[in-house]
Amino acid sequence: MVANARGLSASKLTALVESQVQGRILWVFGEPVVNVLQLNLALDAQQSSLAG
């Protein structure tokens, strides 16, 4: 749904999401997470580069 709303292919969206994954603290503690703010900024930049 996000790919359709943003006008991106699913593979491009998947690559952007994977680029925003932040790993565990000291490679042991916690789980990998996605920084949603950074992902939204990357999506906005991607969308503006497609438009202009």
C-alpha cells in the first residue's frame, strides 16, 4: 500500500526500508529496528527526485 501511495515499485520500497534498519546495540542487545523518520525523509527525497 505504501509503494502504491508513493508511486514506487515494491522492490525500491524494500531497498529503502532495508537501508534504514539500525542494528542491535553492541551487536547483542535489542532487536534491529527501522528509523521511521529517516525512512519517511528518504521516501520524500525519492518522490521529489522522481517528480523533478
